[in-house]
Amino acid sequence: MEQLQSVRALMAEHQVDALIVPGTDPHSSEYLAEYWKEREFISAFSGSAGTAVITLEGGCLWTDSRYFLQASEQLKQSGLTLQKEGEIGTPTIEEWLCTTLGKGKTVAINPEMISVNGFNTLQNKLQKGGLNIYTKFDFIKAVWKNRPEMPKSPVIEFGEEHSGENTKSKLSRLREQIASNNANTMLITALDEIAWLFNIRGADIDYNPVNISFALVTPNKATLFIAEEKISDKVRNYLNKFDVNTEAYENIYQALQTLSGDTIIAIDPNKCNYALKIAIPENVTIKEISSPIANMKCIKNETELSGVGRAMVKDGVALVKFWMWLEEKIENKETVTELDVIDNLHRFRAEQEGFITESFNTIAGYGEHGAIVHYAADKDSNATLKAESFLLLDSGGQYYDGTTDITRTVALGKVTQEMKFDYTMVLKGHLALGYQLFPYGTRGAQLDAIARQFLWNSEMQYGHGTGHGVGHCLNVHEGPQSIRMNENPTILEKGMILSNEPGIYRAGKHGIRIENLVVVSDYPNNENEFGKFMRFKTLTLFPYDNKSIEIGLLSPDELLQINTYHQIVYKTLSPHLNTKEAAWLKSKTAQL
């Protein structure tokens, strides 16, 4: 690859022995604008998670189990070796560098592309191995010819009718949190936090309705650092109404460099990039805290929850239309591929009022492709569907009302006993978690095993988390809440939205995942002598695949839960369907 040769020549010129290229941007984003896809440019690997390390003669790429197959294919032309992150025997990046390079060598990284905590960890481990770290030159920028432009989508107002709280109120609450952390200023770098705080949306990044920007909040001033051409007069007036000023995106560094000595600035070291931190003068006090905006944003207000409810109805209607279309195509033995599935599901969602875009890249995995957790169909892998096996369809939409994320696995033909058993075990775990009561103060890690118990008892397991937080017309993956095996100190609070998505994956055969979004809610009459109890309320509206359920493996309570849910789905969606669609849905929600 020509770009690797160019980078290695510059590395030699700067006396650098290895270059780390993370798959992120200066905002620690999960999804990236084309401008920031540096790791993909240098390695050809396009997965959402992974880090490349380039040496003068070779290098490696680290990614997790979701992308082992994809990375193996995409790295063939690069000469880089795949390192299977999380597997026994796989060294960490730092271990590999220390072993491969030896003492006295130099490792480079762009300080804009690594968080403060990430940099500190890297530096400490490299120094222990006798390696130096170099941050003075941007190697990728120097060699990336015809680099895509920075995104320039216009800023859109996201008014109080959608957000339920104006920017003045949010800034007031934030300033209280800043003061409670003994600071007087805060630097905000996460794009979804900025969008939430200023009630704005955009289209700078696929699937995430955000704007590339930074923000600085002081006791009397709030500044949004963003490309000026994105701000219309209407939006500028809207921001000015809440005393929000705008400056050019790149001016954030100058603004930090000119902070006065009495400034006490709060930064989130897990999100703020290292280049921003070192731009702050030494006489300014830095307070490293977890962003209070993340905790404010994840608890949805009544306006947001009402909007999500409307989005779920629209999404359910679109899915009814889609699955009817697909069922008819399969019955008529017409050719339908995975990419056809993706295109037509988009078509039905786009018919819904207030639809913006997908909330992530749709996963349409037919047969054995369903066993690849984050499978992405392309022209080379594009399978043709048949009246057999499962289709795993994981998709979601961004609406002005809210964000959706749903997975349904549906048998397209005859269901084998193995398929039924696997589907039912996943469904049992999904139901167990969705209907579990829990005392206030419970963390997601304490609930994770509830969804896995039936799989574990059958000696089966899945490698991904059970639940992630979801934004409101924002990122489909939102922290700090989660449900997974890893410990997370965040307790589940009323108003948090999470996914409930256990699964099972049989390599070379099929994958099954069932996902609803749920919101943490009070349990009626929830306080007693043992404390306060909470529950999940299911938000998603679409039936399970009844023909894939082994009824004999269900308890009476589980049967009741399925039937009750299906009654709710039919009652809620049918008024929005025509006669044929309502009849189809009625058949899919028939009592078991």
C-alpha cells in the first residue's frame, strides 16, 4: 500500500520506530466522519473498533471478536497482522511494542486522537518498557492526499417541543454541577453532549445527528466552537437567545491557551483528547471529572419519553410493512438479497413522518451470516435469501421524536429443533430480564446474568453486552448506563433507556438475537419495608417470531408475558395500518 510506504518514510525521517493509529476522532466518537477515518486509510480495515500499529517494516491491527473475519480479509493487502483482542495469548498493544521494539525506541501518536486517560496509560506502560513517546508530528495528515473535507452539514434547532428543556435551564444545571466539582469552567468535547446541551442537531456523522464542535462553559458565558458556515442567521439568533456565542472550530486551542490563572477547568479525561489538555496553560488548575452532562442526558424527561413512544409506533408500522413485503417475496420465490433487505427497510422507514436516517448501519445477516455479530453485507458477501434458516435483522431509526433500535430473528422457512431450541433459550432470557423487578441502586452488571441464565444452563454463551444506553434523537450507543458482565458503577435510574438483547451464535449455521428497548420505571406501589423497587417498561413494538418458539420450554408466566406483549403490539399499531396490514399483524400476534 502506497500510503504505508509514505508513512514509513516519514517515520524514518523523524526517527520514529512505530506509529499508533487509533480508530477514533478528536471527540472520542464511536462513528466517524469520513475526514477522521485515519485507521481505515492506513490499514484498509473499516470496522468500528480497532487500532493499527505501523512499524518501519511491518505492524499489526488489534480488534475484537466482532471483526475477526472482516479484518482477516481487509488486512490482506496491507501486510499488517491481525491481533485478536480478548483472546488468550494475544498481547496488548503496549506489550507488543515493548517486546518488538526494545528499549530506547520511539513510538508516535497523534495527541488529538487519544483521550487524556488513554495517553497516560499508554505513556506509563511504554516508559516501563524503556520506550519513548512522540507527539510532535501528524504523520497521517502529511501523507493523506485527497483527504475528504471536514463535514459541513448545517446546524438544526432541536427546540423545547422535542427536548422538553431549553438550553438556559440545561446550562444552569450544568453550572451547578461544575461548581459542585470545585471548578468554574468546563470543556465539553463529546459531540452528543454538545448537541444535547445546546438543543441542536446535525448530520456531520453517519447515523449520529450531531455537529463537529467543541464547547466551553464559564459562569457567565457559553461558547460553541464550530465551522461558522454551518450556522444560519436563524440558528445564530436561536443560540444568542440563550447567551451562546460561536467561534470557529479550530479556535478552541487558542481559547484554552488564553485562559487566565484563576480558571479552574473541568475536563472528562475519558473523552477529552490529550492535545486539548496540553493546550491549557500550566497556571490553570485542571479538574478531571466524569462529565456531568452524560448523567443529565441519560435520564429522559417526559417530553423525550413521549417522543420515543411516537417513534416506536412509527418504527413498528415500518417493520410491519417491511416484513409483509419480505414474506411475500420469499413465498413467491423472488430473488431477495441482504442488500435488498437493507434498502427496502430504509424505504419503509423513510415513509414515516419525522424520519431522519438510520441510527446505525443495518445488520441483515441471513443464515450463517447471522452468526457474525456485527456483520455488514457488501457486494462481495451479499447472500440471497431462501425459504430456510434465519434472517437476523438488527436495525434502528433516527426520528425527531427519538431513536429506535430493534433486533428480530425470523425463520424464513422450516424450523429445525435446534433452531427452535436456540431461539427459545434466547427469548426466555430476553423475557426474564425485561420483566425482572430490582431494588433501587441496582447496577446493570447485577442484572446481566438474568438474561444469560438459560443459555448458561445449556452450556451456551454470547460475547457481547446485554444492554447499552440509547440517546434521544442522538447516539444509539449512549453511556454511562449499561447491562453487561463488566462492572459499571452507574446505577439504573428512572428514565434511562437501555437495550435488552441476548443472543446466541452458531458459527457456520445461524445467529439469533432478540432486542427491545426498555426504560427504567417505578414499580407501582414500589416502596415497602424492604426499600424501593424498579422495573423495565418495554418501548419497542413488534412481535416475536411465534413459529420459532418451542412452547413446551416456556413456563405459564412466560407464555402470559408473550401473549400480553403481543396484545399491546397489535392494539397500539393496528390503528395505523390498513386492513391487510392489520390482518397480517393479527396473525403474527395470535395467542400461543
